[in-house]
Amino acid sequence: MNNSTDSTKERKTLTSMKIKTTTLFKTSWAMLFILTLFTWQCKKDTFKGETVGICPNVISTDPGNGNVNVLISKKITATFNKKMDSSTINNASFRVKQGSTPIVGNVTYSGNTATFTPVAYFDYNTIYTATITTNSKDLDGNALPENYIWSFTTGFTSNANQPVVISTDPYNAENNVAINRKISAAFNKEMDPATIIAPRTKFSNCCRCFAIQCII
């Protein structure tokens, strides 16, 4: 009788151990599967060979994808979902093009936002494409899983708040202008003197004349 009871207890104990082992095995595989799903999207850093934490991604841009009537003086921004390694946010990782032509500009990074400031104003009524490349990495060395690309179109005419030239001296196509004439342009509003320099300001041909001083 005792032997039968002991045998039954042993079978129950073994069954219980098998159930616990199976449950633990399944739980471990489930956790591994979830971890894999969590990290597989991050592009592996070619130097470290590992991924850590949440993948970096662009969560918003200004202007947004498909925006129209964008100011020609607009600074282009991209905001990330986490802090990025500022050394990786540069002209190699933040690019703006008009067709296949790169737009010259300066890239800065503050908080979670990267900003592209064009050296010269954009053209009117023109489509531009901006790209945040996989060269952008977070503080753990994780790169964007893929390039983030968006486009926008500038407006047809100047915005009411934008400065415009309202008069010039000499006027357009004026003849018999003195060779020592100073060239001037008047704006509709007060301007930042630091911006009235090349390449934003151009005087074609005048500087071929030795005695001419090009001013605005």
C-alpha cells in the first residue's frame, strides 16, 4: 500500500517538474522572440556590431512631407524620437537637393532636432527633397534603420513678411550709367547687414572694372 502511494507521489512530482520545465522553456523562448522583435529593426553599427535600446527615428519635419507654398527663406528641421549623437548630425547625414543638385547649407543639432539652414534662399515654385541618412546615430551608436526622405515645394510669390527689393539705382536696363556710379538697392523693410554679402548678393560684371566699388 505504501509502495503504491509513494509511486503515485513520485509520478505526480515528475509530472509537475516536467510542466514547470516546459513552462520555463516556453517563457524563455517567448522573451527571446520579443527581444528579437524589439531590436531587429535597428541597423547594426558596423564598428560595435550590436544594437542597444529603441531604434532612432524621425518623428516630424518642418516643412512636412508634401507641404507647398514654403517660404524661400525657410530653415528645414527634422525631430528625432530620442537624443542623437551630435557628431553624426552633419552635412553627410542631413541633405537637401533640388533634383540631383545638392543645396549648400549649414547643419546644426539641438535637443532632439536637426536644422538645415541654406546658404542662399530657395528658388520660387520649386520642389526640394530632404534626406536624413543612416549616418545619423543615437548615443548608443544605433543608426536609423533606413534613410528618411521627404519633399516640399516653395511658393509662387514672395510672402508678405519677406523682404523684397522695391527700387534700385541705377534702375533696371538704364543706359549711359557713369563708370564710377555706386550701385544701390532699397528694400521694403529693415535688413540684417550680415546677410547682405556674397553669395546672397551678386553684382554681375561690375567687378571687372578696376575703379568700380560694388556696394549695396
